Amino acid sequence: MAGTVTQTVKHYTGGFVVVSLACTGSSDDGSIPNTDLSDAIMELVEGTHYLYTVTAYPTVGGTAPDAADVFILDSKGEDLLGSVDGGTTANKGLNLIHATLTKTAFLYSHHMSSTYAPPVTGTLTLKVSNQDTISADYTIELVFTR
């Protein structure tokens, strides 16, 4: 069975938005499909918000994941967490998923050698690599700010 990603959104006073992506790895190999943020979420943040942080943590009560890499791809395919060499090596997204810990990363530009908060100008895609635990449960949270 294929892995799944369930998307929810919360609005907070002050104009920031938290998108939670509850992930369950496939029962065959632990993977999840690359997942675009929904049209409703994109309508909420595109052109009005900046992506500020990405957080990953094991889902309480679920199967613990392997250490794994997170990529947040913009509409042009750039990894906003700073991967290099076509996405096989990540900077801030490397081992962002942990079996027991919560980890947060700022967005990072490898070419600028700096953290930054890019404006959302097109569909964002979640990609996870190297998560091999069958049916692992973990959550990725994206925080958007104005």
C-alpha cells in the first residue's frame, strides 16, 4: 500500500499560518509520494506569505520513522531547504526527520550561504528521501508568515 500525506491548516492571530502534513509511510518500503500543497492551502498563502520554518517530528502514538531527509520544492524545482547537486544531498533538510526528536530548520539558500524566508509564488511540494521504516508515522509542519 502506498504512503499517505494528510494536510491540515491552522490560522493564527498576527497573520501566520501553520500547515501540518501528517505522513504515514508505505507498508512496502516506508516511502510517501511527493506531495503538492493543496489548492486551498496555496490560495491562502500564495502571493501573501513567506515560508519561514519547517519542522519534523514523529507522530505521537505512531511507528517511529528512520532518520530521513526533507525537501520543500518550489514551483521551479528549487529545494528551499538548500539541497545541492540536484537534490541528493540536503543542507538544512538532511536528517530533519528523527525517530524521537522534534527538529526545526530555517529555509536556506546554498548559493547565498544564508537563511532566508522566500515569498510563496507557486505550488510547494513536500519530498522525503531515505525514510525506510514500513508504516512510519511523522509530521512535517510548514510555518508561513506575512
